[in-house]
Amino acid sequence: MCPPEHFAVTYAINPWMDPTVPVDTALAMTQWATLRDTYLQLGHRVDLLEPVPGLPDMVYAANGATVVGGRVFGARFRHPERAAEAAAHLAWFRSAGFPTIEAHLVNEGEGDLLVVGDVVLAGTGFRTDPAAHVEAAAALERPVISLELVDPRYYHLDTAIAVLDATTIAWLPEAFTPAAQQVLRDRYPDAIVASTDDAAVLGLNAVSDGRHVVLPAAATALAAQLVDRGFVPVPVDLSELLKGGGGPKCCTLEVRG
Ligand code: ARG
């Protein structure tokens, strides 16, 4: 995770971002600290990346890399405003002793590359280059399944799919092309279908340890659906960070050993 010390909305690279709307950085810090404390209380370890002035989106650490089996596949950002974040992540992983692989094509880390069991679901349409899916498959040594997104509000795959465990997802079908919807229906017939209201508060931008699902507090119907399926919803309020177009998952890069 990376504290939102320099968080601001100074540019707009997704429809959630409006530079004319004021951001309360102190409140963002408090909300982010609650997310971090939530993970600690659930027994997870949290490492911190040093925030860099001038990189206001760095709090969305999920975009900085993808880590599978202790192997780190670096990111390459679509927009120049975020480009420098990739090197900061790689440097952190290198100094922590992880083997790293640099990306040549645009991929926005776990924003678009979601690990589900033995496969990686890969988003494209707004950020990650579809050719980067091939690069990711080679780097991570996992089959990668390409999925095309169609709604600019759901510009990253992790805004349209929540990975709940090795075989279970929650998703918003209308965020995808008909072909991608079919792929997901075939693969996950028991998936939870989120309501448009819950998706619209980035309810699917959730982090699951297979049992506890940390999700935006406003996604109340999704929380009830999770309970029905035996998961334990853990709501958090990240309203300030929603102004940048992110939720709990965006703020969390999972380091899979
Ligand atoms: N403002 C950031 C961007 O548009 C938000 C990134 C959200 N991260 C995510 N994993 N969806 O790039």
C-alpha cells in the first residue's frame, strides 16, 4: 500500500475524476489508514511504498505491478501522468529481493490483471494493451483470459470484477462486450451478479482473502449477497479516494508468495 500523502485530483484520466471538485487529503489519509488497519486486524501483513510528490495517483498501488508465485511483472502506464509510478514499484520489489520482469507494452498491473486460482483474467478496452496479455502470460507463467471492457466508468477490470476465491467472482455483466460476458458465464456459472447501484459506488473494487471481503461500505446489496454465499463482508469508507476513481482494491497490491 502507498499512503495518500500527496493525493489530489489534478488531472482527469477516468470519468470519476473532476479536478474542480475539492479533495480532502487529510480525510483520504484517515480513510486509507482505516483500510490498512482493517487488513492488519484480519491478520494480513502490510508493506508500505514511499509516496512520491507529484504522483497523486500513487495511492492506487494495485496498478503498480502483478505478483504471482513471488514473481513480479512490472506495470507500464497508459497515461504519462502516472508513468513514473512503475519504476517506484519495481525498485521496491527489487530491494525486497523479488525477481522482477519489466513490461514493454501498456499494462496497469492488478487494475487489469486479476489472479483467479490458476488463471489470470485480463482486462482491455481502456488501459491495458491486449498484446500485453500475451506478455503477462509469459511473465507470470499462467494462462491469461482476455476480456474487453466497454463502459468508461469501469475502465479497469478490478472495477467490474471482484475475485472472491480461487473459483468465485462477483461481476457487472454490462461492463463487458457480449463475447467477454459469454466467456465469464461459461467459466463462472455461479458468479455473483452485482447490481448497477453497487457497481456505481465501485462495490466490485474489493479485496478478498477467500473469506473476508473488504469492500466499499456503500455497496450494501453486494454485502448481503456475499453473506448469502458464506463470505464475511468487511465494509470500509473510502469516499475521498473514490474521487480519483478507486476503492479498496485499487489501494491494495497483493503480494502472492
Ligand atoms: N486515478 C487512477 C487512474 O485513473 C485510479 C486508479 C484506480 N486503480 C485501480 N486499480 N482501478 O488511473
